[in-house]
Amino acid sequence: MKIAISGKGGVGKTTLSAFLVKWFAAQGKKVLAIDADPDANLGQGLGVRGAKDLVPISKMKELVAERTESTPGSFGGFFKMNPRVDDLPEKLAVPSGAGVRLMVMGGVKKGGTGCVCPESILLKNLVQHLILRRDEVVIMDMEAGIEHLGRATSQAVDWLIVVVEPGRRSIDTALKIKELAGDIGLKKVALVGNKVRSDRDRQFLTESLSEYRFLGFIPYDEGIIDADLKGVFADGINGVTRDGLEEIARNLVSATQTTNVEP
């Protein structure tokens, strides 16, 4: 199963990513947790000791130079478009609990409309390998976009999950991500509502995004906020929140196993 999780910054996508990683591992699955957000914090969300000290692959200048036959940080010029990446998960993934390994990919900070540079080429090729060639569960915590994905991998992603919270900016970001997904042919898009304080919040989300499939809703929970401040896995959540997260995981598995599903 290959799952990509996106959404506006601060909506709780890392919290959901960390829970799904732990949940699938508890089901006896081997899980590769991928932090593909330039502001990497999935390691902290998983409670990995020393997560802040992990160097993102995008900043491993010698590795990027070796694999792409280029000079990292350069724009233009010549470099290898199909660098070898198949050995990187074994070399760079960090054990992060029973059945879980973590890779911090990072991102390429850029302005304008895009970046064709050695770092981005290496990351995209790595994602393609993870999605198309690996046989474990892959959970990707992404930024508010899908720059690491492409047409070559879109059909192999089981679901792109967009996390939204009750708010117009979050809704607008979700719609933009859905549009970007459509541009590369990624049709399996589902939503998760987070920080839901009342039936009114839930109704706002479902009515604002009535054309899209919701896997479930996560209540507003101080336990999640406390865990985020401490940089640990959110174990101190209340029962209602845990039930909501587990329902999302079960719905995700059910939706993936069902054939001919229209999100």
C-alpha cells in the first residue's frame, strides 16, 4: 500500500501520517515512513530520538553529486536524469520502532513555477522507486503540494489523502491539491477532516467539499497539541480521538481493497 498525505501547513497531516505508520506496523506490516516535507517533522511525530539531527537526502551534497553526476545547488547545465536510487532505502532509512523505518527526503526550496535541478531529480526518482518497486507499506508525509509525485507514479499511489481543517484557507488548499493531482492523472484522492470541534465544523467541511470522499474526522484534541510541542508521538489522545483515527485507518484499508472505487 502506498499512501501520500498532503494539506496546508499546520492542519495535522504529520499527526495523521505518524498514526497511520504506527497503526500499520501494529497490524504486522513493514512500514517505510517518508518525510517529504521541506520542514521535516515526521520523525518527531513518530517519537524518534534525535530526529532533528537527521540530514535530509536533498541536503546530502556528496550523494546528490555522485548519483546525478552534477554540482548540487546548480541550476541549468548537464546532469543525469535517471540516477540510481534502489539502494538508498537500505542505506539511509533509520529504524524507528518495530517494523518501521524512516527516510527524511526534505525538499528543494524554490521560487517561481518549478525546479529542474539535481536535488529534485534525485528525489523524484527515489519516490518513483519507493512507489513502484517497494513491497512494504509506504506512508509519505508531503508538503502542501505534490511536487515529488509525477505521471509515472500517480497510477501506483493507492490514495492521496488531503487533510483539511474547518477554515476557508484549508479548503482552498485542498482544492488546489486536488487540481494538481488531476494534472498528473492521480484520481484516488480522499479527505480527512481534522480539528473538528462540533457538528457545525463537520458540516462546514462536508458541504464545502461535497464532491469529495471523506475517510473520517479527527476531533480537536489538546493531547495532539501537547505531543507536537514536546516532539513525541501523540499517545496521550482521548478515546474519541483514537476511535476517529482508527476509523480512518480502517476506511483507508477498505477503500484500497475495493475495486473500481471512485473517490
